Amino acid sequence: MSADPEFCRAPEAPVLRSTPAGRLDDARCSVQALLRGDSPVATAPPARRWLLVEQPGPWGRDALLESRFDRRVASRLAARARELGVRVQLVRRAGERLSASGRRWAVADTTPGVETIWWSTRDTDADLLEVPWDGSVGTPSTTPTYLVCTHGAHDVCCAVRGRPLARALPAGGAPVDVWETSHLGGDRFAANVVVLPWGFVYGQVPEDGSALVAAHAAGQVALPWLRGRAGLVPAAQAAQHHARGELGLLGVHDLPPRRVRALPAPAPGIDRFDVTLAGPAGDVLVTLESRLSTSAHRLTCAAPNPGHWRTWHPLALQVAAPA
């Protein structure tokens, strides 16, 4: 099956998807990204394990260090997270929906086949330096957890786009656990959302998020806004996204990556890969390449200079014959 060579490439005259809620000046990074038609595909972060730390109140640009979290603990917590390969996110309830204690914390593991999240409470912030982060402490939750980036001190787009979405969720009546969260990355794709414990990251989520919630309630991804799955390398994210669209396999557990193989580079600055995915009737092989964007733009509102980004372009898709 041939792949569309225009995948992940901004069209000449982009047709905007439904615009996220929140009005912004035309110069803002998320508005410009929509106008250019920037693709968010394969931009999910690399972390498989996430530490969620409830911290009500304001967050500075570095949320952990510039909040009401104990500053004597913050740097040591960040060091422990780096050592263990865990991503730290501050979380708080949206709007006036305050939690009972403000002391909840959780560890989520997005590893395919594991996908768990355990919630617990702490007496002091320093407790997080001692407790295990392996799921042996806490209560497992089966309710999907939605983290909506509202970190305005990092980028105003995240606040203006994210806060209305966080207040609107849950939409459609599905049971979900909704939190505002600190910086998720990809500011120009605001409003950004990660759905745990699977680690699916979404960008430019429109309106009240009802279509996103409905998709996950049905056990599927919402492909139009999917940036990728956290913990997968970008090539695997891009291949999975393309195969989902071509084959209509939208289940959250569909098409797990089996192998990523780098191919000889056809030219300087161009990377090429074969990615093997496990399909329902045999392996799915996607060949794709990545290259830098042809033009440079500001990738965040605060960026001092324009920058380039990687774009992804599938070349071929083959489905192995059933054994």
C-alpha cells in the first residue's frame, strides 16, 4: 500500500481544524502554528513513567522550583526524577474545583501492556524523596486521568487555550479525572492534553474536548489531534500515526511497535527508518523519513529566535500476509 507523501507536511493553503477555545493575538505561537498547518505528529515526550504532584496555587516558569512546593525539597526531587527517568508534572484542580487536601501524588507507567496509575497522599513534600515510585505505594485507579497544560508562566498560549478546556472537561458524561498541569512541551500546539495511564498526548484540542473524551471512552484514540504516545521514539510515533490512518486501527492498544531500524540516509539532514508494528493479521512495515522544516519560525511565544523542527513523511506501508 502506498503512503501519502504529503503526510505531516503543511499544505500550501492550510485548512484549519476546529480552533481551540480561547482568543489570542494573531502573533502568538499557537495561532501561527494553526495558520501554517504545523503537524503535531511525533512530538510526544520520551518519558514512560510520570510523577504527578498536586500543588495548588500559582506556578512560575519553573513550576517545581517556583511554586508553593517546598523549595528545600524541589531540587532534590528533580534530581531523583532524573536518576530514575521519571517525568515530574505539577497538577492542580481546574478553576475553583479544589481538592480536599492538596497533598495528592501519583505515579503513572505508560509502558504498553502495563499502563497503570497509583494515587497516594503525602504528609510533607519531603515524603516524596523517600517513598518508592514503583506502584507499591498507593491505590490503583481505573479512571482515565486527563492532564491539561495550563502553564501560562511558561507560555501564555497554554493558559489561554488550556484553562477553558480544563474547566469544560469532563465533557459528554464519561468518568474522567481532570487536572491542570505544568509544561507538557509543544506550546504551539496548545491546548495540549495527556491521557494517562496510556500516555497519549494531544494538541490543538478544540472546544470542550468532548470528541477526545468520547474517543477514549470507546477505547480509541482521537487521531485528528494525536501528537503521539509518550515513551515511544519519534519514528515509532510517526509510523503508528500513519498506519492508524491508513488501516483504520484506532484502538488504544492497536499497532504496538516491534522494531525501529535506521536506514542509510539518502542525503545530509534526512533520516530514514523502517518501523515494524504488530498488526491484527500480521506485521505492518512503515518506511518513513524525517527532515528539518524548510522554514524557521518561533516555536514558543517566548523564543528569542526562530527555529526549525523535524517533519515526518511516510514513503511506504506494507502489511505482511497472515501466517
